[in-house]
Amino acid sequence: MDVGDKIAVVTGAGSGIGRALAQRLARDGAQAVVCADMNGDTAEETARDLDGVGSASILDVSDEAAVNAMIEETERSLGGIDLLVSNAGYEHPSGLELPTAEWERMMRVHAFSHLAAARAALPGMIRRGGGYLLNTASAAGLLTQMESAAYAVSKHAAVALAEWIHINYYDDGIRVSVLCPQAVRTNIAPNFPDPDDASHPAFLDGLLEPDEVAEACIEAIGEERFLVLPHPEVATYFQRKASDYDRWLRGMRRLKARLAAQ
């Protein structure tokens, strides 16, 4: 897909990857970019920076009714959605001790939000001949996230859902990409080691800027490529995991020990 002249919606657009993607879409000639975020002020800041093509919407992506209403309003006011970037997310370092309610919230934000967005947007996209979903997951959705069990599980679910939608709706003109980066300098980063400490194993493959991730997304959308891997090393790790799961698990245990020793 060429994003020029397209109508796009970006959730989590108030900062980080979402803001960078909204800005890049505007620069690449999008007709309109709806910037949705829980924080109305930051959504407005992003929208004002888009040379007249941006608008802001306050949205809690864990609320399916709110997602439905936002998409219905966008279709009513702008005539349809060509590209839906389902990007909102957060981090909560923890393990099995995290209360079930928090696990459920993580799933709502990282997986069920993509489900709600697809349910709401796909019928209109199909009627108009097609459309594009870009869902933000994480390298944790292909590998794991040792600092947060709920994050890893919810991101795996996001990847699985994107796969299913791609397979089942491709012939209806729906294209899907899933974004799986490692460390990116966003509001999530402060929950982990010092983002300026490049020697930490968590940043072994580099800490990317949101603009770099947005560039990778635009390239993938242009090629209609499913996996978006701003850290290309993730493809190698994923291949190693598939080819020898037990060896990969041993390697992850060693990495965990290195992290604990910092």
C-alpha cells in the first residue's frame, strides 16, 4: 500500500512509536490521520504537528465500545479508513505473582484491542475493496520478555491474531503487518534498565528511536510484508527458536543470568 492520499487511524499516537508513525504518514501524503490516545493533550499535540491533516481522539483501547464508536465516527466524518494502526501498549514488569485482573488488563490492551479494532474496521474496508491493519506487538511476541510474563503472553496473542486475520481475510483485500521491535526509546523504556546504558544486555541489539521504527513500518506497508522487524537480529533469533527450541531456551536462561548479574 502507498499511504499517500489514504485515511489513517493511529492509536497510542500521543507519544513514541504512535506519534512517529502519525508524523511519518502525514509527511508521506496521507489525506487524514486520526491520532487516538488515552491522553487527550498529547493526542492534540501530535495532531497539531501534522500540517493540517491531523485530528485528535481520546480513546481507551481496552474499551471495545469506545473503539467501535471511534471507528464509526471516523468512517462517518472522513468516509472510510484505509490504514488502521493499532499501536497502544504499556509495560508492567512482573511474573506469576501479578494479579489476574492485571493479566486481563494486559490482554485487553495488547490483544483484545486489536480484535476490537479489526471487528469494527474490517466490514467497511471489505465493502470498499480492501484495507490495511498494522498491529504493534513486540519481539516478545516472537521470542519472550523475561521481565514480564503478562507482557510476553499478551504479545504472543497479538502476533497469533494478526496471523489469523491475514490468512482468513487476504482474499477480501485485507493486508496485515505486525510490528515486532526490541528496545525502542518510548515511555515504556523507564520500566527497564537505563535506556542510555547501551552496555546492558537488554539493549544488546541497540535502542532504536521511534522515527527509525516508523521508517521500518512504512517500508513494510509499501511491500505488504507481514513481519516488521526494525531489529533484523530478531529474525535470526526466531529462526533459531524454531529450529532447536531446547537450545534456544538454554540460551535465554543464560541471558537471564547475565541480566541478573548487572
